[in-house]
Amino acid sequence: MTRSNERYTVLDAPQRSPEWRQSRAGVATASRAVDILGRLKTGLPNQAHQDYYTQLIVEILTGEPQDDIWQTVHQKRGLDCEQFAIRDVALSTGWDIDRPGFLMMRDCAAGCSPDGMVGTDTVVEVKVLKSTNHMKLIRDAGGLRGNVPVAYLPQARHLLWVTGADALEFAAWDDRFPEGLRIYRATLLARDAGLPEYDSAVRTFIDSVAAEAARLMDMSDNLEVSGYGI
């Protein structure tokens, strides 16, 4: 099992368990990295960014996770098949894939739940996509190896940033395809992922969330002192 180190601590709890959900409250996570970076063409924050900003503040103030646990049919299948996808990726690559819990950074309110780690140098992210999207990856790449899809780059960068890994191995899996077409793979090296810029962006976001939560807490304290508390 991946152990805590100087960069992060590990909560050894199954993903989507109550303990896992609670550990993510008020914490910037990989699955929401796209919202942290979300911008309009004007450069201003988009609605998804604002919604996530508000969500984290509420989680800090209430101590309760606010993630929507509603799932589409495709999302549910992805979760149901995740363990089989990781197993097949391990078998096809020969990797010894460890499945850690929630990794919480020591120096800021950020974390991630990697699908897998190969040692401490490689993080593994596996997606079970709609079959049409799986086919699009293969077709656009002209084969079973290519680039990490643009839609998943923010998540990939966050995983590399939190873990400090040298590389991320992305795999898309669909067992409904013929055996030779079931796994699409891509590699993203940390040195090519723009991590210094991401570090700056996510820390600015986290600091802003914390400052706004603190401001609201001060407002509450002042109201209580003034006799307006409930």
C-alpha cells in the first residue's frame, strides 16, 4: 500500500465510502480540477468555477461534503467496471498497480484519489468511456497509443501535482470491443504537464476559498457578539 511521505498523507478508505467522501470536504480534488481552471473566453471564471468555489466554502463552514452523488448510466457503468478495467490494464502491461486511498497534501487543502500507483513514480488513471468515445480515441490517434484526451488533462495534471510522480499513465478500457481494441493508452510526463503554472493557479484558488470562508466565520462571530446570534 502506498505510504504517507513528506508530500502527502494517505487515508486508507475505499473510494466513495462515507469516510472517503468526508475526507474530501473542503479539499480541492482531481475530479474537479477542470472547474478550478474553468474560464470564459474573457478570462473571467466560468459558472462551474464559481459553483465549485461556493461548494468548497460551504463544506468548510458546515463540515459536510456537498458533492452530487447522482450518476448517469455511463458513469455508473464506469464505476461498476473500474476494478475490472484496472485488472486488465495491469495484466496487459505487467504493472504491479497499487490502489491507494485518498492522498491529502500536507501543505494545502488539496488531494486526489488515484486509480492506481506503480511505485511512487507513476500514477495510473483508468477511464471506462462510452463506446463511441472509446472509438474516437483510437481513431483520432490512429492506433492504441496517443495523447491524454484534452478533457482529462486538468485531472491528469492535478494527479501528477499531488503525487509528485514523474509520469501519468492514462488508459481507456472497454470490454465490449474486440480484445485487441479494448485498451487505449497514453503517457503524460510531469515535465511536460505545465505543473508550475498549475501549482500557482490551484494554490491561488485554495487561498481564495480559505480567505472567504474565514471572512464569513468572522462575520458570524461578530453577529453573535452583537447579539444577533441564534
